[in-house]
Amino acid sequence: MTANKIFLASLDLLGYSGINGDKSGLEVLESRAVCAINQILADLSVNIEISTLEDTLALQNGGNEVLIYGVAMLLALSIDDAEKNRFFATIYNRKRTSYKVEIAKINDVLPFSDGGV
């Protein structure tokens, strides 16, 4: 999934995309999208950083969905839409917790060798 698709999905969740995905008037949000995506990737402890909205992201275990909600939260915050920011912060925090638990479970089941003892 490209970063642009993450951005557009976040706009749709927020209801900012207009009729038929019209993005007119949303240039400010588009300019903030790369930063918002990178902030959420860092929060999710994913070692990926994008430089443009054309970059591709492939997160495992539902990470793209978590990313969409996190970006929606930050975009709402960036334009002082407090109501939507609170709403998406609640959803993002729940999804983030589940995502991090899944990652921790995967990490905990990796085999460990103690040197054959």
C-alpha cells in the first residue's frame, strides 16, 4: 500500500475527502501527511521512514489499518479538529495496543539457543 493510499484512507475516515474523493482545499493536509505517517511509524516501532507519498508501505499483522487511524488522528490534530482528534485517538490507541501485543507475541515465540545445554 502506498503512503498516498494511507493518506486518502485517513481523509475518508475523517470525512475530509469531499465528493468523489475531491481533495481541493486539502493541500495543507497533504503537505503534513508524510510527517504524520513517519510519526505513527515511529510510534509503532517500525523501522521504516518515507520521504514521499509515493513510497510503499507493507506492515504486517494489520499494521496498515493501525497506521490509517493514527494518521487520521494526527491530521485532525493538525487543523484543530478536537472532536475528531479525540475520537480517532481513542481508536488508534486501542488498535496500537493490539498491534504491539501481536508483534510482542511473534517476537516471544522465536526459538532461542542456549548453546546446546
